[in-house]
Amino acid sequence: MKDPMKAPMKARVKWIEGMAMMAQSPSGHAVVMDGPPDTGGQNLGPRPMEMVLLGLGGCTAVDVIQILKKARQAITDCDVELEAERAEQAPKVFTRIHMHYIVTGKGLQEAQVKRAIQLSAQKYCSASAMLGKTADITHDFEIREAP
């Protein structure tokens, strides 16, 4: 009997026109991806590799928020600003990614924020683990006091 927790994820990407694609996630959400006009696109949505970078930001932000909440930290906001470089030759994999976390809350402890980011980077973030195979991933953070 198959374990439903180990079922393969199924997604779909359907060509619309030009370079525009409709991507449907396993959870049923859809997003349009497109290319720039010089490749036949109309700039209707993010590029596929931009989606990969956005996925990394979302993956690590979820980890940090959950870890800080479990540590009973009064987090109210979490932004992750990402800056990346890609290889010049195909396949143009990410070679360097820097993540700057802006964590906002009431009385957040610096050690807890640092620990949450390290746990995400070293243990929990699947996207970081995959992208870290080709990219040097670095991070820093700032803490802002919520009003």
C-alpha cells in the first residue's frame, strides 16, 4: 500500500502563446510565467528562473516564521530580499545567492532570529538545500521593532 505522504508531487505547465505558460501547482494554484519580448514573450509574468528564486525566498520565510513562533517570539513581519547571480553559459544555474532577512516584531531576541535563519539554511529549507548544490548561498538579517 502506497504511503500518501510519499506520493509524487504533480504539477502542470501549459503553453499559452509566444513564451507565456500557465503553471498549475500540485495544490491547484495557477501562475502565468513568460519571457521577455526578445525571446518571443510578452512579459506577462515572472520568468521560470525568477520563480525558482521566489520559491527559495518563500521556503525560507515559512521556516523562519514557524521557528520564531514556536520559540514564542512576537514576530509580526518577515521580508526576504534576494540577490542572485547566474552562470554565463548554459545551463545558467544560480552561482551566488544572498538573502537579507528583515524580521519585525515586538522584543525579538537576536539570538532566536539568528538561530531560526541558521536552522532554515542548514536543516529545513528544501529549496536552499537544492540550490546550494550550485550556488554559494549567504545571508544576513536585521531586526525591526514593531510599533
